[in-house]
Amino acid sequence: MTAMFDEELREQLAHAREELAAARAAGDADGVQAYLGRVASLLRLASRHRIELPHTAEEEQGES
């Protein structure tokens, strides 16, 4: 996969993690679930393209 794809994926993951943290801080349970799902989706995409990204089990499963 191209370096550009890898970089874009990492940027999207960082953004989703920032939004997840903001949702948690705001007590937005729906937002937390949405962003956990987004993070998990991005991690699955990375895995399919053999891009290794550090993550927690919670992020991989998309659960809080």
C-alpha cells in the first residue's frame, strides 16, 4: 500500500481518537459508541492492508 494511504489512515485514526476523547469528556454516550465504532473500523481497514497500528483491545472491538 502506498505511503500516502498509510498516512491518511493514521490521520483519520488520530482524529477519531480525539473525537472519542471529547465525547467521553462531554459525557456523550452516543458519541462514544459512534467513535469507538469508527476507530474499530479504521483498525480493521489497516489490518486488511497489513498496516500495523498500536491500539487497545477496546478499540479493536469497538466497545466501551
